[in-house]
Amino acid sequence: RRVRGKYKKKKIKKEEMLYCNRTISKSKSIVETTKCTPFYLKFHVPISNPRYYSTSTLKVFNRNKKIIQKNASCKLENYEKAYFLRDSTSLALLDRLMDLLDREFKVVVDLGSGFKGKNLELLKQSTRATTIFQADNSISFLNQLDNDQSIQKILIDEEFLPFQKNSIDLFISNLNLHWINDFPGFLQQIRSCLKPDALFLCSLYAGSTLTELRTSFALAEQERDGGLSHHVSPFIRIADAGNLLSYANFALPTVDIDTLEIRYKSMFHLMNELQLMAENNSISQDKQRNCTPFDTILAASSIYSHLFRCPEQKEHIKATVQIVYMTGWAPHDSQPKPLPRGSAQLSLQHLGKLIQDPPHSPSNN
């Protein structure tokens, strides 16, 4: 408000600036405030101050809308049957952890709670963790998880991590990070919370995921409405995944890709399964229209079934899902490092000659 021609800043008390992280009670399915904060949790500023953590003010996704969608999906019938893709990617993440059986990760954070049942037990065995946090921004999603004394459920916002620096041994996430607005800033938070020589491992949708659905709606809207709007959320490009890990100062960055084709009877079956998985479109309201006309949806379904039929089963359509797996380590002196530039003792030209004219005896090397 204006006071004598100038804006007067509102004074905020110290108690209003800090609030404790919320956890789910094991005895009651309610949100409670922890009375004492463990060493690996910290106080953080409210979400209304995004520049404290974020390096960008652009908000592509509506986070509150995504929370509503996740809470609503947990109330639908047979919603767990739609999690077959998440179960398969969790096994792929566990397969990567099995290669590190000589390592112990005592404090593990599961961002998005992407591990359930047997996969969660395998996560315990492979990491030999003493403390596992299952963190999510949906209370309904956390309430339907199994109760275990060795697992603590935390209600957080992934864009504002409440963990202290150098306190976590392993951050793992399964198909949950593609809804974050400031992904480079998120990786920097992960890097600061990891201990030296700790691991960050995640899987997320990328590249050409649901490109058939995106193309069908684009053609239908150009024909019926004369314009375009967002129906499929943007995904991370594969070429940028490794660059983002290097930008966040991760050591030994590794990126690999897995492309799948899933068959559905129609586009409506695909959209129904996306709703059960809480993967609905949650782009900010200023980026899209309020409602899509039903005739446009019917036109998109007709285009989808005509252009993207399965060659083997013509009564089914295909949907492409591309998953990228990102691995990064917190820097440590024990990790292998490249030699300084100019320290090579053998030129590539000499190596080419050795390949063309290999030596006949060891004495000629």
C-alpha cells in the first residue's frame, strides 16, 4: 500500500518466516507438526518466497493443481493397476543399485514415494539403510502407503527441500520430478544436501513421451479451433539431462534412455489411465485454455486411431513413453578424475598408425 507516495514494506515477524516440516502420523492419517526437528531436517522459508531457492520466476506447472490431481487419483477405483509403468522403472532403478552392493546408504530419501511393497523391501536390502524417508506433496498418496516403523513419511514440496546440507546418503526418485518448475535449481538443492561421495538417482519422462497424443490434439485444434494450446506437458530433452547434472556440479554424470511402446484400445483409455496415474495436464492456467470442446476431443481421438495404429493389432493404438535415468555423485577425492590437459604421452596420430600397422612382436611396441 502507498504511504506518502512510497510503498511501505510489510514487517513480518520471525515466527511467520519459519515453520517446521510436516510429517504423517503413523497412528492417525493426519498432518502434524513435528515438535523436534532431527539433524537432517531444517526450517525453511514459506513457498510464497520462490526466489529464496529458485533461480527463475517462470512457473510452467501449477503445483497446487497437481496436488489436487494426486489426491483425487487415490480415491478412484483400481488406481493401483495403472502403476505398472512405475513398478517397472523402480525395478530398473533397483538394478542400478544392485551394482553398488559394497556401498551403504544409511539415510535414504525417496522423493515422490515411487517404491511400494516388494520394491520397497528390495530398496531396504540393497541400500542397507537405517532411515528411509518417503517424501511426497500429496497427503492422500502418503496415507495409502504401507506403515513401517523403519520408514518415515514426510509431506513436503519437492521444489523446497527441507534437508540440511551434507546429511543425505542417497536421493532416489521414480517418475516424479517432471513436474518441477525450476529443475536446475532443484538439482543444486540435491547437490547441497548430499554428503561427499553420496548418490543421486532418478527416472523421469523425457523427450518424445506421448508424442502421438500431442500431435493428435495439435491437428484437431488446428482444424476445429484454428489455434493451438497445451495438452501435453513439456518434458526434459535428453541432450540437456547430462548438461544439467554437470551444471549442478555432480561428479561422474551418467544418462541412459529407455523407450517403450504401450498399446491401448483408444485414446480415451489412454487418458483414463493418465488420470489414474495422476499424470493429468497441470500447466499453469495462463498457458492453456480453461476447457477443450468435446468435438475437438472426438476429432483428436479419430486422428489418433487413424495415424498411430499398431501394425500388429490394428484395433489398438500405440503410445510412446521415453524414460531417462540420471545418475550423479557428490564430488569426493576418492573418485576417478581426468588427467590434466596436455599430460598425454601418446598422440592420436601415433595410435592410428599402430592400428593400421600392428606390431608383430612385443619387442616392437
